[in-house]
Amino acid sequence: IMSDGSRTINDVKTFLMSIRGADPQQMMKFYDQWAETYEQDHSLMDYSAPHQTVDFLNANFSGSREQVLVLDVACGSGWVAKLMAELGFRKFVGVDGSKGMLEQAAKTGLYQDLRLALLGTEPLPAQTDAFDVVMIVGALRDRFVPFSVVRELCYAAKPGGYVCMSRVDLKSESGANYKMCLEKELQLMEDEGLWTRVISQEMDRYMMDVYNDDQYLYGTMYLYRKALN
């Protein structure tokens, strides 16, 4: 998909309709195609999750941002890293399942390393106990990143490090089921002493519901702190 600056929300809707029901491998091929107009298209969809999630982390994070090592999971075009860089974060490692997206992320010049992996199928390519902050924005949903991957996010964080996640509430049975399974897993991990919840917060305008005009999807943001031991 090439951009000449004249794309409309209808172009985006048509594209998204074409990938409904795709499996994760097919989805990544679509994302390879979509990489160049991804941010432009998401602006058309009023996608505010990156901004809201980065602000949410920033409001609840203390410490020197310059020294912090961030693992940006499902990093896409590097949007989250760009927003974090504006707030003083300097060190990023990105992971994504799409080569095309990683090529866009590389153009930001913000990442020390970029790694290709289809999460849920392949393990998260990250060292254990290595990152001060682990971010995942937008990918925790049915047919994207399985809820079970949150354990890997926790393992990648340093003891005392933060895991910041945001998720969309899809108006579907699979969306509701995913939310239930995810929140059960988050609680189970807390019960096991892996981490503690710092705060969670609803998002009322996560993004436009492209299948239902003039409606918005809601979402939830979560911040957890990994146990020190």
C-alpha cells in the first residue's frame, strides 16, 4: 500500500475488512504491506492508545528516564518509542512480527536493537531480568498476541522493573473472552508473587470503531511492577 497523502478512512476500512479472519502469519504479511501508511491510517482512525499509554506510564514512573532500558514489544513503526523519546527515554529494543514494521521502526533511529518474532508462536527474543520497562500497546487481542505472552513480558523485566500494557475492548465474544483470560492470568501471576499491580485505568477513546461509524472502542491500561526477588 503506497501513500500519496490522499488516503481516507474508507480506504482503511476496506483494508481492515480484507484481513478479518486472517491467521497470525497472514496478518503479518498484511502488516508488511501496511507499514508505510500505518501511522497515517491510525491517525485517521483516531487511534490514541500510544499517546494514552505512554502518558499513563510517564505519570506513574519515577526515576531517570535517560538510563532506563525499554523493551518495546509489538513495536510496529516505532510510534511508542517516538513518544517516549519526547519524554526523555533514550534506550529501546524493539520486537515485532512484521519485517515491514521493523524497517519503519529502524528509520526512527531510536532502537539499539530490533528483533523479529511472531509472539505466541516463537518465544519473546529478550533476555530474562534485563529491562527496566517493558511496553506492549495494542497487540494484546485475539489473533494477535496470546494472553499467555504476559508471563514472558514479566520475565524480561528486571526485578523491580515495570510492565506497561494496554488492550482494546472489542465488541465481540472473542474480545470478551480474551479480556477475561488475560485478567485471570494477570491475577494468577500476582497470586504467584511474580509481580504486583501498580495501577490500571480505563481508556474511553481507544480508537474509532471502524465497523460502526461514529462509535469509539474502549480499552484498559495496566501497570505492573516485577517482584524484587
